[in-house]
Amino acid sequence: MYHAWLSRQYEERVLCEACYQRCILGEGKVGVCGVRQVVDGKLRLLVYEKVAALNIDPVEKKPLYHFLPQSDVLSIGTVGCNFACQFCQNSHISQYPKEHNGEIFGEVAKAKDIVEIAKKRGIKAIAYTYNEPVIFCEYAYEIAKLAHENGIKNIFVTSGYETHQAIDTIAPYLDAMNIDLKSFSNDFYESVCGAKLRPILDTIEYAYQKGIWVEITTLVIPNQNDSDEEIESIAQFIASISPTIPWHLSAFFPSYKMSDTPPTPIQTLHKAYTIAKTAGLEYVYIGNLHDYAHQSTYCPRCNELLIQRERYTVELKAFEKGHCTQCNHEIEGIFEA
């Protein structure tokens, strides 16, 4: 076990300061995430150096479309999560401790082991993903710091429940975040995810202000968060921060506790795409479907096709060094390692 230093004493208990669940725990108690426990009066990280999932993925799978396109990333995750999303596609690891009486599993991997894998494979970035990275933030911090020392970038794929303290801690080594904005309804967050909306909105704005590259993903679920009003509200919120933040509208497929909910119709996603563009967002993408016309990047000035995508097949067109070669317009993102 490893001391989770994103914590402090609170009267005779311990306050976890990693995420906005802000669990206040007595001796032996475990946080909402299932992996942060008070032992001998200190908060311990039960998944420290225990990797439950490790793969090499295209960066587009995260999804990040304006961050080192055509490159691979080393993706890692542990068990546990501070959310309880009924539609989780990785529930076999994210909810494992909660559903197995606190059991933890994972292959031992030190920070140097993870970075060494990336170096040997010539991989330019490490993604902390599959489950929620903030719950193992101290472990991620060790890896991220060592990765940056070796010229490797770092990505959080996250639900956006990081406290400002957690973001401040890892920001010097965190290059990009894909943040899930699952809904614009607090009722949805409370009943479906076990969380609240406001902290996610704060995280998106704070991360953007810190200079971390931000992209946003919304899984569009039929009869849950797919109304025109909700899509427009999300689009307007993103545009109020910056119209250049990419927004990924992903198709839902039945999973976990929402196995009876039908998949998202393509017509719903096309309509959402139009609403988002009308709201002024410059980069809107449809994901989880074969639809290259709505997965590709176009120049917001001259509408030239810049980067063509079909799922994870990527081809650079009128695009070079972050610019449209047709009109020389600068495209926002991180395009060089």
C-alpha cells in the first residue's frame, strides 16, 4: 500500500482531496472509488503499482482528434471508480472492488516499468484510462513525471471529477484531457452516475484555463440525454469557454445496467452534430460509428478537408504542421511531440 497524499486530517478522520466526492473516512473505511482506504490513520492507495489493463491504442480511440494524430498511445488503468455509471463499458474493472467485497487485482508495474514500455515501443504518450485516473492520481503522477523527463506526453481520459488540487498537482506533466460531459442534467448525474454536474463543468473550465489541451465526449443515450434542448445546452456551455474545443458525440450501445436501452440512431447523432455546429463549435465529431464525413476534421475558415478519419484509419489531407495548407488557418491542438 502507498500513502495517498491528496488527503488531510479532518478531526479524527481523513478527508480525501483527490475528487469531488470528498470522502471523509474513519479507520478502515474505503472511499466511494473502492481503492482509497484509511489504514493506521492515513489514506492509502490500494491500487498503487497495480495495473488492471494495459494496451497500445490509437490516440483517436481515447478519443483525441487534435492531439498527435496517427500516433499510438500506451493506455493503462487500474480497478475502481468514483462513479457508478449504469452504462459503463468497463464495469468489469471500474466496479470490480465494489462488486467483489473490496477485492483488488492488477499486475505489478512500477512507474519506470510503464515508461520503459513506452520508450521501447517508440510511443509518444501515455493515457490513463479505462477507469477513472484521478482515483490513482498519486501513481499516475509518478508515471507522468518520469514520462515527461523522457519526452513522453500524458493524457487523462476522465469523468472530470478532479479537484483543483489534483489538477494543480499533475498539471505540470499533463498534456491533454478528454473529459466526459455525460449530461447537462444534475438529476441524470445523481441517478445514473452517482455524482453531480457542477464539478464537471468547473473541471472543464479549470483545465482549459491551466493550458491543458481539452477535448470533450458525450455518450448520447436514447431518451436519457439526447433531447435537442440538452444537446444545445452542452454546445453553448462548451462554446462559452472556447468554440475551438473539440466535442465528440458518441453512439451508445447497450451495456452493463442499461442493456435494455436501444443503441443511438444515427439520425439522432446527425441532428446533434447540426445543433452543435449551429451553436458555433468549430470541431464536432461523431464517434462509435462508421461515418467518416462526421469524423473528419475540416478547416473552420475555408472548409477544406484536413484530416480524414474512418474509425481509427487516419489520413492527413490539406494539413501540415497544425495549419490548413489551403488557406494557412491555424488549427487548434497539439500536433507535434
